[in-house]
Amino acid sequence: MTAKAMTVNVNKKKKISSTRKLQLIGGLFGLPAIVIVTFATIIPVIWNVVLSFCNWDGVSAMSFNGIANFTKIFADRASMKAIGYSLIIALVATATAMVLGVGLSLLIYKVTKLEGAIYRFVFYSPVMLPLSVVGLLFTLVLATDEGLLNNILGLIGLKNLQNAWLAKKGMVLVVIGLVQGWRSSGTVMMLVYTGIIGLPADLFESSKLDGATYGQEVRHIILPLVKPTIQLALSMCVMSAFKTYDIVFSMTGGGPGDISKTAPLKIIEQAFMFNKYGLAAANSVIYAIIVIIILAVLRKGVGGDKYEY
């Protein structure tokens, strides 16, 4: 073996050794996160799936009952209605967040840096508020008799538009969805805006030379290139919208009656009010599967083509 070949082999061994050391260091730094995720997420999920096939009231011994809990959930109209209510709120909230977020990002992109910074802060600030605080705030705004919205409508002569926003079946779900979507729109705005400013300036300069309007730039350049970012924002909005507990509990508590009782509220009721932990676990498994299917369909439909530029 020549001296050159020996040198090459030694260099390869050094690179392999260095790579292994970096991998080991990276693994050690990631170990605490892996432990936390394991005990906070993976183990609870596995335990919940196991519990869904059992009958347990939290006191007596746990007993295996097969798919009996799932059969009860599908036969229970209240549980099915709760899942349906969650789907309506999630649909309205996701659509509102995406339309507002993408629209605001496209508008802010065209203003100056100083104005853009102010607008971004203003439009993103609702995201920093807890959902329970947002819910309580809009409870005051949307109250039937003393609410700010109905009073303003009365003052400007639009009493015919006054409504029981949080007490009418069907309407209350849409209103909650709109509030949650408004609150989440700031996250979509920041994600899409970050994607837009990362696009090469040459593309926009070339389009201006060709006489393209901003609308044409949005349609043919911006939206196709930031589609992966929009897909990410959509996934985040869907997952957030289906966790309809805080805002629903603070705005309506699931009422009046049960016209706004969503799946998370129903699951908590089954577990902690009636001590039917197996039934609640089965309900949560069904709900999680529905959310996963919807996410998969949306990600497939939106797509996320990557472009080289």
C-alpha cells in the first residue's frame, strides 16, 4: 500500500471517529428531551390506548372488556354530537385563521419595515393571550343583553342584527370558531410572512420588469413557493382548533344545555364526573384517530411541492 493510500485511510478513520463523537454528543444533549417526551407523551398515549379496552372507575380493579367502550361511544348520541360540534368549530376556526393569517402576511409584506413591525406586534399579540382569557373577553363582548357588540349595533341603528350569539344552537359553534380562528391567525401570519421574506428578491425584480402586478406576484410566485409553509401553518391550526376545551369552557361551559359541548368537554365529563375512565379513553382514541385522518387528508390536498430557486 502506498503512502498516499495510507494517508487517505487515516483521514477517513479520523472523519468517522469525529462523526461518531458528534453523534454521541448530540445524543447525550438530546437524552433529557427524549426522557421528558417519553414520560409526558409516549407512555400516557400507550396507557390511554390500553385503558380504552378496559373498564375502570379509578377505585376498583381494572377489568378487560374488549371493544365494549368503543361500541358504547358509537351508540351514544351525545358523544357523537360532541365530536360533530368539535368538527364544526375546528372547520370554522381553521378557515378563519388561514384566511386572516395569509391575508395579513400579504398586506404587511408591502408596508415599510417600521410599520410592518408595529402591525406584526398588534396582530400577533392575541396569540400571547391564554385561550381562557380570550374566551372570557369575548363573553363580555357577545353577551345578549349587556354585551358590547349588541350595544354597538343598537347605537348605530342596527337592532335587527342583535342576537343571542352564545345561546342559539348552531350559531354558538360558529361564533366560538371565529373567536378561536381570530386568536390563531397571528401564528399563521408570522409563519407565512417569514416564508415570503425568505424568497429571492430576483424573482420579484424580474416580475416587475415583466409588468406583473402584486396580485399576479401573489398568485404565480408567492403562494406556490410558500405552500410548504402554508401546509405547516394549516397543520398547526387544525391541531389547535380540535383542542376546543379552554375557550369553550370559558365562553359557554358547553351550554346552554349541551349545544356547544365539544368532544374534549365530553371526555373530561365522562372521566372526572362519572368516573368512567375506560369510556373516556375510548372516546379520546376515536377523537384522535379522526383528527389524524383529517390532518392526513388536508396535508395531501394542500400539497407541499418544493421548488429550487
